[in-house]
Amino acid sequence: MATVTLVDVGKNYPGDIKAVEDFNLVIEDGEFIVLVGPSGCGKSTTLRMIAGLEDITEGEISIDDRIVNRVSPKDRDIAMVFQNYALYPHMSVRENMAFSLKLRKYPKTEIEARINDVAQMLGLTDLLHRKPRALSGGQRQRVAVGRAIVRQPSVFLFDEPLSNLDAKLRVQMRVELSQLHNEINTTMIYVTHDQVEAMTMGDRIVVMNEGLIQQVADPITLYDRPVNKFVASFIGTPPMNFFDGHILAQNSSIAFLSEDGMQLQIAEQQTKKFRQLDKQKVVLGIRPEHIGSAIAENSETVGRISAVVDVVEPMGAETYVYLKSETTSFVSRVDSHKKYMVGEKIELAVAMDRAHFFDVNTDKAIL
């Protein structure tokens, strides 16, 4: 196990392209940390710099107390699992898992012992004689993970390992990787563009955009207290709804007035903070589950939104209702037993005690 530290790490490509900037992070010993963000945000580049597959332009990367900027990948005591499995097609599962150990000239008895232990852990014992072409996608991914585990590295690196699997297998493998981490308790760094994977697997999540860290926090903190509009929009399914407007002070109460005239009272516990922002433009953020007919029973502060139903998406246990007001489109996540018709004009409650507000110029949360 190991602590991984990145200090002021950056990566530039020719043409003054900055893939990663000012990356500062300490990944604790035994932690499962997830790098998440849209395509091109720099998450895979960061992982490859930790692995030594990309040279860093500036900064310093340490594994435990050893600076590894100029250490070759094979000497960093890391193991990497790729999106495309990267198995040798002419080798059996056993031979694939043994390959790196043979290169390091481990004794045959130790190689066999490690393979048998890991195969039992991952449910591969009956598959050790098969070639990769005779395995399913999920089985191949297990072999790729098993090949990494037998090396017993200090750090595991996962580069979107579930992207090629179907939806059911992805869920299964998410659970298995989380169980694996609990069992072996080794430092794991996991890259994905899927925020569901990030939320369900990571001890902490690093949200990235355009090469910069936006926020580092545990999943619930990210969801409940996003530091800016990007994090608020990226984390959560469906994404957070946003309404442009301004703050309006009215005697003892404070309200948010949207551009189309929708007025929502701000929660009592926030009135002192927002009184000084009278007439200031802000962006109101409301998650879909905080707009709906059942909110009134569970919320201290309730507003009302009138809108027309545009699209209804039944999801089984819940339904996504896409709506349009005069100037804004938004979505509500409601109980599946509540029926709505396209074109119907409805009024929905808003849990204003769960509202988020963002500065229109900086996109930072008004905390």
C-alpha cells in the first residue's frame, strides 16, 4: 500500500495545449479515489502521469516518500487495468496472469500460489485453462484485474475499465471492484466519465474540467454542497435545474425572482445571507427530486412552479417529467405512480430549503 502525492502537476502538449494544470492532491494509503469529468478534462492524462506513461511538464509526483518523476513505469510498483483489457490472445488465463511474475523471475511455486488465490477471489478458478476469446467481456475484465492483483503492487490504476461492458455487467463489476478494495485494502485510483460509477465506488471523488480540479470531496458532500455550477450540473442524474433571476428583499422575507416572473421564497435559514444581495443577479439550482407533488410533506420551505409537461420518461421506480415554463426548461423526478400527460399544465412544489445559488459571473456557489 502507498500514499500518492501530486504537487503542482501539469501537462502541456505542443501548440500550447494544457491538458492538466496545477493538479494538487494527496491520495491516502488504502484510499479508493475516483477521477471523473467529461471527455478531454485531463483525467486519463493524470492517471498516465502517475503510471509513468506520460512525462509531466511541471510539478512533482511521489509514491510514498519517493519522487517518481523520472522513474520508469516498471519500477513504480503500480499495476494498471485498461479499458480494452490488453490480454495476450494466444495465452491462457493462467498464462496471462503469470506473465509479469515470470518476467520478474518469481519462483514457480509462488506464481502458482498467487494465481490460485486471486483466481478464487475473482471466481476464475474454472477458467484458468481458457484463452481470452472463449471468455465473456466481464470474465476478460476479471482476468485483467486478476493479472494486476497477482503482482501485489502498492497502487492500482484503473482507466475506464468498465466502458466496454453492457449495463448489467457494469453494475456487477462495480460491486465486485468495491468488494475487492475492501478485501485487499490497497490504494486504488480509478478514472471514469460516468458519474454513477464515481458516486457508488469512490471514498473521495476528484471532479475535473478543462484540466483543472473543480472539487475534491466524498460523494454526499459533492452532491449536497457543490462548490460551483459545473460540479452541480455534472453530479446527479438527471442534472440539476438552473433558473436565471435575481434576489428580491421584501420586508421580513427574501425571494428569488426568475426572469419569467416566477417568485420563490428563500428558506428562512438563508434570509440573513441573501438580504445583502438584494437585486443582485444569481442562478438558482434545484435538483429534480426537489421539485414535485410530494415535496410539501417533507420540506420546511415550499415554493410553487407552474409549467407545461413536455416529455414523460417512466423509469420504473420513478418518472422523469420534462417541463417548460415561459422561458425555461427543467426536469422533475417524481414517483412513478403519479401520472402526467404531455401538454398538461401543472403546478409543482419546490423544496427551497434544498436550493443552491450561484454567482452569475464566477459560477461559484454562494455559500
